[in-house]
Amino acid sequence: MRRTLVLSDLHLGRVTTYAHAPEVIAPLVEGFDRVLLLGDIIDHWYTCHDQCRDLEERLRKVCIAGGCKEVLYFRGNHDAAVESGEEFALIDGILYLHGHAVYNRLAGAGHASERIKAMNQKHYGEHRIATRNGKPIWTIIDRFYGRIPMAMLSPFAWPWPVTRRIRALVSEIAPEGGVKGVVLGHSHRPGVRKMDHLTLFNLGGWLKNTRAYGFLRDGRDVKLVQIENRSRQLRWGKTLYEGEFDIPLLRVQGAGARGSKNRIHLGAP
């Protein structure tokens, strides 16, 4: 099994992020065979098309230089315009998604991947690119927002409607069971929640009012580890969770999946 690293919510291009450039993650991706980028990696709301392309190309080079054989890019609400991204992926018993789909009600009928894709196109797609780029009012708002701890802005780390929608999504994607964990971001509230047969992991975020975590998997072993990104030397911090998962033979990917297994999904919007 490939050594897997999962990162989320870097918000590259935004004033209040500690991820000031794609190159900052180079020490993190080195040595991993697979990297999953769980959405809101490049903040399209604060960047124009040319900036997005530049950041995507630099991010691709960082991952390749680190030796990654497979990189999957997931669509979040701030980067929903990425054409080749995933809506979700179920890989070896763990469901990965950005998380905005379970923080919203998915309208319409059809498969979950299609409903998420429709929501992205309607609310978060191409029309949101650069809507806040270069606008002084949004720069002021963003700086003010970055000073308020996320625990105050969002006091409930795992709201009941969210856990209920996670259960429903897991049941829809894998009706025969076998899902052991769910890894997501979006809320910027890092943490772990045990729920029946599921373990939920939230990766937090890189904005200055929260903490960022990485999810690491090597065979049966899984970890949720803090990323010390507030100093010049980026490094791994304390381990919030460490355990073992069984490895069911399950692999289901979202509507964005296309091409061969060894692909890098960092398409320009």
C-alpha cells in the first residue's frame, strides 16, 4: 500500500494564510507515494486566472519533486472551478472529501457525486474566481477575520446536522459497509470524533485563526499530526491521533476522476 499524505485548506493566494507559497509544503510531501489535496488548496475567490495557473503549476512541481507518484486534487468551495478535481474518493476503507458537501444540503436527485458537482457549479464555480481579488474591503475583512479564533466563530467542532449527513453519505457511497474513517476539512476546526463504526478526522486549516493538521496513512497505520507552520522552519508537531485501521478492498472515486491511476489532478480552471 502506498504511503499517503492528506492536506486541506491551504488557501493559497489569500492574505490570511500561512501557506504563502506552494513551496512551503515541500518538506511535508517528501517521501509520500500519494498526496490527496482535499480542497480549498488555491483560493480562487482571491486570485485571478493567471495566478491560479501559476500556483497550480508550482504546486505540481513541488509534488513531483517530492517523489509523489499520485496526486489527487479535490474540489472545495473556494476552488470548485478546477475541472479535473474529485468530489470525493473512497480508498481502502477511508472516505476523503473536502467537507462542504456535508455542511450544506444537497438538492436534487441522482448520485452524490453529481449532486455535489451541481452544487459546486451553481454556488462556487467559475463565476466566483477573483470576486474578492484586489478589493480593499475584502482585504480588510479577511485580516479582521484572521484575528478571531475559529473556535469562537464555529463553537461546535462536529455539529449534529453534519455528522448526520456524513452518515447518510457513507451509507449512499458504500451501502454494504466497509468504511472505517472519514477525512475532511472545510470547517477549519481540527479534531477527531468517534461515531459508531466510523472515526472522523478534520484537518483544520492554514488560516491564521486556526491550526493545520496532516492525515498520514501507511498500510494499517493512520495518524493525525499537527503541522507547525507558524515558524520559518515548517515541521511536524504533536500527534493528535494514532491507530490502526483494517484495509477493506474498496476504491470508489468521485465524478471528477478521469485518466490513469498515476495522474496529477491539478488542472487550470
